[in-house]
Amino acid sequence: MVERHFRLPAVKELTGLSRSTIYSLMSENKFPRPIKITGKAVAWPESVLEQWLKSRGAGE
């Protein structure tokens, strides 16, 4: 089965976070980094986002 990947607009909607908050959290190693899917485009694997969302729910 092929894993789905989410681009930034979908990640913003899924997490409820703004672009600047996502990148700020990434710089603090508190949000997963995306992977390159083409030369310039990046996306987050669904499993990585699900794991982050679960850990965030457990931590708060």
C-alpha cells in the first residue's frame, strides 16, 4: 500500500497550525520535517503526522 503525503496547506488544515508556527516548531525540533517529493516540493508522510498528532494529544 502506498502511503499518502500531505503538502503544507493540508498539514495546516489537519493540525490547525499556521505556516509560521509549523516552521517555528520544526526549527525547535518539535514538529516533523517534510521529505522532498520533487526538486522543490516537500510533503509530510501521513504516518509521521498521525504519530505527531497522537503524541501531542498525549502530552497536553
